[in-house]
Amino acid sequence: MSEQAVVSLRNVTKSFGAGGVTALQSIDLDVRPGEFVSLIGPSGCGKSTLLRVVGDLVEPSSGEVIVNGKSARQARRDRDYGIVFQDAVLYDWRTVEKNIALPLELLGWDKGRQTERVRELLELVELQGFGSHRPWQLSGGMQQRVSIARALSFAPALLLMDEPFGALDEMTRERLNSELLRIWQASGSTVIFVTHSISEAVFLSTRTVVMSRRPGRIAAIVDVDLAQPRNADTREEPRFFELVTEVRDRLREGGLDEESTAPGEGELVVSEETP
């Protein structure tokens, strides 16, 4: 394992069921502190499975998973990571403040400390004034910001994100991409992010991990050398389009049919099917 890695995967393989369907095969990857690493690949390639392996929600069939210098299971027990899914998974009977505070309640933080931390997080995700609202009173994008705040509530070293913006319209998605970068830089967390969108992966990432068709392998890793901070103008830079093209080419080399990419958009139109 790289001494500096927050996450280190060595020869990780995952098979499901009696038939032995192999979702992941021989995955080797290091994620360094402060990186924003996106996983992208064709439908069913196992990228969500890989995220769940890192989070100890799925156990690998073989190989080694180290998170913060310990086993994935111990890292989960030590609450070394926060996780955000495609659905915000908020509790309608709790206010925004109480949804964010839930992990802190479970950790036994006193009320004063909870209140101060929730206030900080509402400022971080720019939801001041919405703390007393219920989730159903918020837009989908606002709900996802609450979910991100909750995942960051206990300051985890690692944030795992499984297509958190996949169900949102394009304009909201692009706005939240920019907000996520701001939150990532302010929080200092390391992020592993699953997406089907080539342009989203390039805009957000320091590195993009391209996965092959099942059984999922790492087909390529593309370093994203766009300057920080990034904004709407970043998407108009020639280098941005060069990187989008490079990721698309690596996807095709990894077995993704050309028809699976919408022309000119850099979006994959298929959806993840975790085996």
C-alpha cells in the first residue's frame, strides 16, 4: 500500500451468486489524501459495487481493501467515511437541522456541540435559513445538499458518492457540481465519486478512473489537469473538451459501444446495474 493513500485496493475481485457472476476483477487503485477521484464506465461494470467494497457495504471475494491504514470494516466501525447515494434518503419527520445532526446524535455529541456543527454545515452547503424546514419542502438539489452536509457532519476523511446528482435536471446538476467542488475544497475531504457523465467526471475530478465492461477492470486512469477553482467557464476551455474526448476514447477502448455516448454532450445514456 502507498504510505500516503487514504484508500488502497490490491487485486480486488468480487463475484456474486451461485453462478459466480464476476462484477470486479483484479482491481488495483490508490487514492491519495485530498484527491477527487471519479469512477466511470458502462452499465453493469461494477463501479457502484467498487464504491460499496470501499465502504464495507459489500465484501470482496478476494483481495485487500485498506482505508485510512486499516481494514475497510474497521474504517466503517471507526466512521472514517461518509456516504451519499443517488437518493437523498432524508427523514421527512425530522427537520433539516435534525437530519444533519443524526450522525452526531448517534455519536453522543452534546446538544451545544451539535447545534454549532449543524450551523457550520448549513453555511457550508449554503442552506442558512432552511434548518427548520422539512425535506419535502425543499427541491431535489437542496435535499442533496442536506445529504452531503449530513455525510460531512463528523468530518470524515473520506466521502463516498454514488451518482448523487443522477436524478437531477442538467442545469441543477451543473450548479451542484460547482457547489460540490467548493464544499470539497473547504472540507478537505478525499472524494470517490461514481458517475455516468463524462463531462461531470472531467469537471469534478483530479483523476478519472475508466472501467471496462463486466467483469469490471480498470481500463485507464486519466489525470485531469484543469486549473482550480473551476467554474462555468471551465466547461468552455479547449483543454476541457480534450479531456472529455480522452475519457470517451478510453471508454470505447474498454468495450463501451460508440452509440452509448450522446453526441456532443459527453453523457452516458445507460444506467448502472449493480450485479
